[in-house]
Amino acid sequence: MAIVAAPSGAEPVGTLSASGSFTGKVRHIKIASAYDTSIFYGDFVKLVAGGTVEKSAVTTTVVAGTVGIFVGCAYTDPTTKQPTFSQFWPADNAATDAVAYVADDPKLVFQMQADEAVAQTGLGNNVAAVSTAGSTDIGRSRNAIDGGSIAVTATLPLRIVEFVDGPTSEVGDAFTDVIVTWLPGSHAYDTALGV
């Protein structure tokens, strides 16, 4: 049972598209040298005008340009000159060749833990997220679903499509694990406007 708050951001688990698989649906998108915000595995990211990605604080509304979930990065360490693969982007890193690995399928489904109990009645409803600082120790996001925001509201960014039902989680747990997807119009590839 999910009785301990242990949010770890958005964990890709599948897709709603006909293929049923999100394998290979990770795109390499540049990170600007010295970008000043840490990005952790499981954080949402957005495309910006410079053609790079930045952390996206997807909380109570849609954030323009949100393109997917950060699942790691690669860069040449500016101090050691060694190729580096990491689960998180350290803020202010001066690497000039950094690329983010982004799970960018607009039909992606991902698991997130809620910050409170979510009842069966939450299924099919829209929901906000809670954006908090990630962990540099393990490179993971600490973002969660805002269990108190569940509503039919069209401006919320995510939709609950399933519950995680297993040995460690079930519907109504104190910190319910849910499966969510992008609300139509929340993903950059599903909107008419560019960045």
C-alpha cells in the first residue's frame, strides 16, 4: 500500500497510441549551456524559442511548449572533458554539447504518486501537479499529482486514466499511485501555436 509519500515525478509506462509501446519515442533535444535550473528524471520539460529544452513547471495550468518528460541527459563535462551520462542536469553546467533525452510522445501515459488519497471517482477527471525540487542524490524528480485538484476543469494539464493496483498501491491509499496522460491541448505537438 502507498502509505508513505515518496513522489518520484512522471515515470513513462506506455502509450495510448495504437502501437501500445513507447519504445524508441525518446528524442534528443539540446540543453543550453549554463542553463541555470536543475532538471531531474521525471520532470516535465518545454521547448523554448532558442530551440532548447528547459524545466516546465506543469502545475495548475497548461504550460506553453511542454513537450514531454525528461529521462536523462548526456554532455561532455567541461572540467574533466569526459563524456557524461546522467539522470539529472545540474544547474549552471557549462557543457556546450548537452542533450536531454525526452519521452515526447503526446499519447504517453505515465505513473505519478498523488500527494493524498485519490478515490475511484477520480478516474477520467483532470488533475494538476505539484512541482518541487528534485533529489541530486538519486537524480529523480519529486513532482506529484495534486490529489485535491481533481475536477472536470478543462484548463488542468493532466488526466487520470488508470490506477496502479498491485502489492504496493491500490485505489484510495494515503498517497495513491495513478496513471495519467496529457490533457488534449497540453502537449506542444497537439497545439497550433509554435514556441
